[in-house]
Amino acid sequence: MKIKSLLIANRGEIAIRIIKTARKMGIRSYVIKTAKEPNAWYLEEADEIIDFSENFDETIPEFLDIERIIKSAKKRKVDAIHPGYGFLAENPDFARRCEEEKITFIGPSHDAIYRMGHKTIAKELAREHGVPLLGGSPGAVRDAEEARKIANQVGYPVILKAAAGGGGRGMRVVSKEKDIERMFSLATNEAAKAFNNPDVFLERFVREPRHIEFQILADKHGNVVHLGERECSVQRKHQKLLEESPSPALDPALRKKMGEAAINIARSVNYYSAGTVEFLLDVDNSFSFMEMNTRIQVEHPVTEMVTGIDLIEQMILIAEGEKLPFTQKDIKLNGWAIEWRINAEDVQSGFSPSLGTIEKISWPESENVRVDTGVRDGSVITPYYDSMIAKLIVHAETREKAMQQSSLAIRKFWIKGTKTTLAFCRAVLQNSNFRKGNFNTSFLSKELKLHYHAEPDEALLAAFFATYDYAREINENEEKPLHTENGKAITPWVLKKRLR
Amino acid sequence: MARAAKTKQSTKLIALSATNKAYEFKKPLEKKIKYQGKEVDIRLHEDPKGFSYIVWKNKKYMLDVIEKKQNRYTIVVNGVWHSFTVETPVSLKRKRYLENQADSSAAVSIEAPMPGKIIDILVEEGAEVKEGEPIIILEAMKMQNEIISHIAGIVKSISVKKNESVMKDDVLMEIQKA
């Protein structure tokens, strides 16, 4: 069935990204307006706006309100819903409700979401299909005491993970037995909070693995291909900070082996749509299955750049029932792509969120530079959503050239109004082990001691500008009084005295 | 707060960094910096899109004033921020004098690094804490963050309660240095 209209149950850059493909395919796009971001850019890009900003239920965030979203889609006779990432993207109930209401869900079946979303079921499926796994608890851990027992069996360090989790939330690494109780309670609290399910499981923690994930595309006719890997090892507290495709750690033989394992995982749940299979890669090139993300990923653009395939378009075609237009041997990885996540975060104080208004944003336009963003001049970074400002994706023939072009693009990526992770990107590009492709998930904690890079004279220039601005202000204030009283001017200095 | 200089542009000003490094500028409004014994010109520009930058020794440095409160400045140069208080020679002297007078064993306050909700308080008043010990769990941006004591000492007072929402820089706890 051809999809003619599409509701995007998401916001920000991913909403705009999906709208672009919808427009290209002649599909009418609908988005949801919330009171939290009534002037967001994605609203303007869409063909239609569904207004949730009035009469909203404060107990449930707009993008999680399954019944309201379904009702709105039905009322407007929308053919399909794309959930984007986060929010309801991996909620099996939402996919099921769409199916029940005969709205095409642009994603896998609710059954595949459920089974892959449930980490213990997913691990069992992996085991049945001969995909390697790490040792740990067979299912959810009952209590701190059981966690202690299993941890002692598999050996420290161990990791506690939310059974319903993803994206690094609800995960805690425990290095010593004395911490297990506190960490268990942190992990279960966070899991309950974030996923409405306090279950956590425990597994052996590989100290310095690489995080490698494979992009899968599968249709409803049993055809499954992989589009190569993404290297996501540069992370902080399990949050990815940059991704590249391909990975400097893989050769064609290992890529083939891991790609086949990823396809096996997808086949184990009769997967269709786009999906991602995550692996840990150890130093000896042994790998183990982590989880499958049953949605489009934040970092999908690097795969699009090296394969030339529009993943959102393929998701829509698959949802319409089309067969994949290519087979595995048609997939070629062309060149190297790196995605830099530019977040409103203060890298000089532990990446804490830096809220505020993006006064101005500008980047270098170029053929091999792609910027996916949901903000423009005047956009506000709110506390309600994540802190992402933009994704800068650079594509070149080789990794070396991609890094070189990245340096140029980052230097010309200007943001005014908030602290950003741009200085972190500079620091990464300065690091010799990153440049050699020699890094793993401990890169930030062990290798990159300083999380930002400043050139020698920058502090001096900042200091100069502070004194300059201060001196200028004093001069201006003396010349132009700012306040008047009974028609007479009062200088700020007089005002200041009164306020004392 | 340091009281500001009222005098005209000829005044010498000092930018004092958070790490107590003093940068002295004789005549900031004349846009010259004394650098390795020489006076070097500094040029300030605004591009057509409204971005400000400095040209210094033929290189371009992007500039953004993130925070400005009286004499306190946070300035971003090429993506890295630097904090200063702007002082006159007199106010700097006074500031240094007051700092020396301050009791070195005073209590240090632990502030919220970001807005969020207090999920748990891990210590009680009177408890001894080590440097690097987690003292509070703060939930922000959908993450539970451990707030760490950056000094060793005794918990003097706790200013927040469980489930309470806090703003950035709110004082969470006071710790008496050991």
C-alpha cells in the first residue's frame, strides 16, 4: 500500500530529517506541536501541525501519549506513523496499537520490538542462533544479594543494565563488591524511572572493548542485508559523542563475520525495517552481541554517506511492502564518514547540560559536509529534551581526509549563545591515538585527559575582551545615561548607590 | 563584589581568571596587548551574520560573551570558555587582602551543577566525607547523576530534601573542611 501521509511522532532534527525524505517521496507530513517548544523549527518544515500545546495532560509527555497520537492520526486519516528515535520508537504497545488501528507503523513488528527490547529474551535468541554472548545473569536480577552472588561467579567488573533500557540509561559498572548494593539500587531506580520497568540484569564487563554496531535493512519478504558497521567507541557514560563508518578496527573478513551474526539476530525475530545490532569487540577481535536497536539511530547519517542509501526512504518502502531493491553484494562502502555530535553541554565541567538560547548558528556549506539539526537562530535548548544542537557529518575518501575536513568544518561551525561540545571535538582530533584509529570505549576516561582543546593565546584574548567590554561599558554609561527621573538623567552609578 | 572603576579609558584593568591568573591590560580601549615585550594590535570584528571575532597575529578567533554580571565575565573563544572578574589595581588589591583574611577552614558549599531533582541524599549532617565520595543523587536530563564531594570534611548542613527540585548553582550542602 502506498503511503500518502505520515505523522512523525517526534521533534527536533529527526523530525526534519524524516520530513525531507517524505517530501522527496511526495508524502504529506504531520508533526505534533507542544507547549514546551511552540516555536520549534520542525513545525515549520512539516505540511501539517497537530496542536498538543493546549489541554495537555501533564502526567504524560506529549510524545509518549500513545492514545492521543493514535487518535489524532485517525482523525486526520493519516496513513502511517514514523516514531523517529527515543520516545515511542521502541515501545511495542505503540507499534501494536498502530497495527490494531490500521495505521502503518514505520518500523518493525511489535513482536520484534518486544523481543529485542527485552534484553533477556534477546540474549536467549542470540544464544539459540549461535551468536556469541558475555557471561552473566540468565534473566533479571531479583535483588542486590543475587547481584552480589552472580557478580562473584562471573568476576568483577560487572555491568548492571536495565532490561528494558537502551541509549546508556540505566547502566552501571561495578568494580568492587562493596559498591554492588548501592549501584544495584541506582540502576533499578533509574530503570524504573526511565523505562517504567525496574528489571536489571548483570553481565561480565569487558574493560576496554570497542563498541561496533551493524546497520540492518530487512523487508517483509525475508530479505536481510547489512550496510556495514558504525564505530561508536568514543563515548562518555555510555553516551555516544561521535561515530564513524567504517570502523578502523574491522577488516573485510571480520566485517563479513560480524555482519552475518547481525543478520542472524535480525532473522531470529523475522525482523523488517531498519535496525541496528550492537556488538562489543574485544582486543583479540572476539565479539559478543549486546543488543538490537529496533529503530532508526541518531548516527544513521554516517551509514547513509558511505552507502549512498537513504535509510528513512527504505524504511518507508519496506513499510509499504516493497522488496529491498538491492542484495548484499550490491552494498559498497564508499570512503569514510564521521559524525560529530554537537551538544549544548559544558565540556569543561563534566559535560553538564548548558541550557539557553542559540542566538546564532552557522556552518560551512560544502558537498561533503552534512548537517542535521533542529535548531536555527533563536532556538531554545530546553530542559525537557536532550541537549543536541546538531550533528555534523563529514564524508571523504579516506579516514585521514575525513579527519582533516572535520577539523576545517569544526573550526567554521559557529554557535553563539551557549556552551557546546565543539571544543571537545577539537580535542579528539588533536589526539594521536584517535588519529591512528587506536581507541576503545575507555578513550575518554583514560586517553583523552583534557576534554577540550584551547590554543595558547585564547585565554589571553578572552581576558582582553573582558576588560575591553568592561571599559567600553563604563565609557558608554558615562556618556549616555540609561535611566531618567523627573526628566533628569541618572547614571547607573547613582542607581547603584541607591540600591546598595 | 569588587567595586568598579569609574575612571575613563586610560585606566589599567586586570582580568582575573578563576584559577587566579591575572591578565593586565594598560589601555584596553586602545586595543593593544603587550605581548612578549611588544605592543601588538588587536582587531575586533563582526561578520555580516552577527558573529564577533578577534583578529590576532593574522589568526581569527571566534568570540561569544556567554555571561556578564557586573564585573564577572564568561567568554567563549573558539568554543572554550574562560571566566574572569574584571578588576582595577585598587579592587584587585582589596580582593587579595580579603582573601588572605578569610578563614581557611571555612565551610565549602556544594552546588547543583545543573537543574534537576534530588533523588537521594547519601550522607547525613555530621557525617565524615572523603574527597570524591558521592553525596547526592541528582536527576537531570533523564540521567541520575552522582554529585561528588570535591573536598574531605564533615557535613555541616544539608539544604535540600529528597524529591525537591533544584536550580543550577543552588547550594545543596555545606562541608566543613577537615
